[in-house]
Amino acid sequence: MSQTKTIARSPLLATAVFLGSFMALLDASVVSVALPTIQRELHAEFTDLQWIVDGYTVALAALILTGGTLGDRYGRKRIYLGGLAVFTLASLGCGLAPTLGLLIAARAGQGIAAAAVIPGGIALLAHAYPEPRERARMLGAWGSVAGCALVIGPLIGGPITDALGWPTIFLINLPIGVLAVLAGRRGLDESSDPAHGALDLPGQVLGALWIGSFTYAVIASDAVAAAVGALGLIAFIVVELRAPHPMLPIRLFGKFRFAASIFTSFVIGFACYPLPVLIAVYLQQAWGSTASTTGVQMLPYVVANAVLAFFSGRLAGRFTAERVLPIGLAITAAGSSAFLLVDPASPDWLLSVPLTLSGVGLGLSITPTNIVGLAGLPAQRTGTAAGTVNAARQVGMALGVAALGALLDHGSTLTTGLQTAMAVAGAALLAVTVLTAATLRSAR
């Protein structure tokens, strides 16, 4: 039976959810422009930089489906505030980390906590605002906060790194986290739904195993880790097919639109999400840009992404998601391919062309992908399906940072490395563009 207290609509509710979500999502983007500085000061290899990003991403991808389940089972407020507290402490650990190993471990701690914070915030808003129109308004506001976090990250990360040092990009989370916890203690009401909060521990362990193993295999070129990942994936699928309450609803993949959405989300995560990391390293090491200048140079990407993400839902409503999605994917493929024209002698306006195209295409693609994945599913499946779509993007990003980062690092020059990485990303995006354009409209 669902256990729910009286819902309060205190302004502190929105404050707690928006601040906490902003903090968790900010750290997905703010670190990108600081990576070259971290590399110099901690005498890191490029593979270490990949793990600074993927330590967060792998933990988040492996646990995000479980984060919502824990809230349903043990209390949404309790799990959300616990996630905020752990994230804040992990941020302190990042800022004080004297070695790369401790920094990567603290980043993994942030990812574990974010897996409770991100779905927890959405669940708290959905529960507090059951009326459809109010719920849509609040979830839209949450989406705007998420977009602002991704836009602001590179812009503030550069100046903070140059002026105060890279640890400060993590330490700024401390006041945000404390304020969010205090607001949440007073403004959030507890709720739970234990009947729908069954944990899938074997699936969780195997999920973390295969995602982590594949990521390590790509970064380290380790055949043993690849074999472990393959076996872990097979075992994961078998266990999930037999589990009474699976973490990942494997049988939903029998629905073509859902399967297409998951594949598209994975490719977007693989080919698009690593771009800020690759460009930040490239600009600072090949162009000689400072961290602050890098943030400004990336502005066309983040602004185009945020603006088009705001309008993509309306466009999908007017022209259908099946029409908008291939267009967005095609534009991202064009953006990736346009990086082949960029080298250290290029003017800033030429650099802005592939960045703008990539931002426009990504902004147009995310919401239609979600719409396609959820269309036609029963209401009781939409939460799990939405979490799976998001998890697919996170898994794609983890492997994309590993694979495309390796191509960047192993090029004869950084420019040839970037061009190879972007050619691979463009090919993957072009393939999924053709797939969605050819199949989705006929599958409606």
C-alpha cells in the first residue's frame, strides 16, 4: 500500500529539488574545461582524465535505475536528502583530493549520489504536483534548471579554474548542497510506495560489472576486461529476463519504438555527450586557449543546445517526434563531420560552425527520443521506461568518452585525433539517422 503524508506546496520544496538537481547536473559539465589544468597539476595521463569523467558517468549509469526504486521503497525524501548529503561530501572529497586516485574515487562517489538525486528530484515533483497541468509546469521548470546547469557549467568552470584553481569547481557545491538539504528537511514531505519498490540486487551487480568492464576495456585496451564485460552483459540479460521485478525491462525491447529509442539514446550519449570533454582538451592543448577562453569558445554549442531543447517539445508536438528526431540527428551528424574542417589555424567563427550545428542537433533530439520511447507503453511502465532511456544515454557517454577519447589521444597530432574521433561520431549519428527516418514513421 502506498504510504503518503499530506503534501506541502512550500517554496522550499522547489528550492530543495531545483538546487539539488542543479548541483548534480552542473558537475556533469563544469569539469570538462578544467581537465587540462588537472592534467598538468596532478601530472596525469590522458586516460586519467577519461576516468575523472567516467568515474562519475559509469556510477550514475549503473545505478540510476536503482535510485528511483530505493526512493519508492524506503522513502523519496529520505533517499533524496541522503543522496544530496553524499554528493556534497563527495564534492568536498574531490576538492581536497591530493592524488588522482582519490579524485577519481570521489567522482565515483558523486555519480553514486547523483543516481539518487536526479530521479529522486523528478519523483518528488511528480508526487507533490499530481494535477497534470501543474505537474507539466513543474517538470518543465526542472528541465529548464537542468538546461541551465549544462549551459552554465563550461562558462563558470573556466574562470573559476583560472582564478581560484580547479578544486574550487567542486567546492562550490558545498553551500549549494547544504542549502538544498536544509530546504528539503523543511519543505519536502515523505512518501513511499513499497509495493512497487522491489530491488533487483543481482541485476544491479551485473549491470555495474558489464558497464564498468566495457569502459575499462576501451580505455585500457584490455581484452580480458572486454571478455568480462561480454560475459557480464549476457548474464545480466538472462537474470533480467527471469527476475520478477527486473531493473531493466528487457521484454520492453520487443516493442520496436522503445528499442529504437534506447538505441538512439545510446548513440547520442556515445557520439554527442563526450564532445565538451574532447573540445576542452583540444582547445587548451592544441590551440593554447585558457580555461576561461575555452568556456567562451564553447558558448555556441551550449546556447544552441539549450535554446533548441526548449523548443523541441513544441516542434515535436506540431510536426510529430518521428519527423523531428531524424532531422535533429542529421544536424548532429553534420556538426561532427564539420569538425574535419577545423585545425589550430582556423578562426573562431569556423570553430563555431560545427559547435553550433552539434548544439542545435542535440537540442532537437533529446525530447523526441523520449517521446518515441514512451509512446504506446502502459502508464505503469512509463517511469521505468524513461529511466531506461536516460540510462542508455549515460552508458553511451561512458563508452563514448572512453572510445572517442582514445582516438583523440592516439592521433599523430591532436587535430588528426579529433578529426578521427569526430568522423566516427558522425558515422554513428548518420547510421541512426537513416534508421529512424526509415523505420519510425512506419512503426507508428
